[in-house]
Amino acid sequence: MKNKVEILRKEKGLSQEEFAKAIRVSRQTVSSIETGKYNPSLELAFIISNFFGKRIEKIFIYEGSDKYEKE
């Protein structure tokens, strides 16, 4: 799954450490999310979307099969 977390974080002028503190996770977690090595839990995805004031699907982009998007 791709995401726009790094872009949105940088637009707010936040370091990974500052953002991590704001959403109560480690800097390593933020780094792993930004690089796509870790997909956040649904709860954390909601926390991130609320922090940026955007819908989850505007931040996290599912790259699965078209089959699921049409159903």
C-alpha cells in the first residue's frame, strides 16, 4: 500500500520525531510507514488521517486488484 504520509508531514514542517510524538508512536514506526515497510493498523490510520484532516483513502492508497475496487 502506498501512502502520502511523508509528503503531508513535510508540508506541515514536521520532523519524523515531532510527528511521531504527536501521534504517540516511535520515530521508527513513522519511518516504516513512510517507506511502505509497515502498514498501520486501522486505528493508527484513523489517528493519522485525523491529524492531517484528510480522509484515510486520500492518505493511504491501496494498490490491489481492480477486482476489489469494482465490487
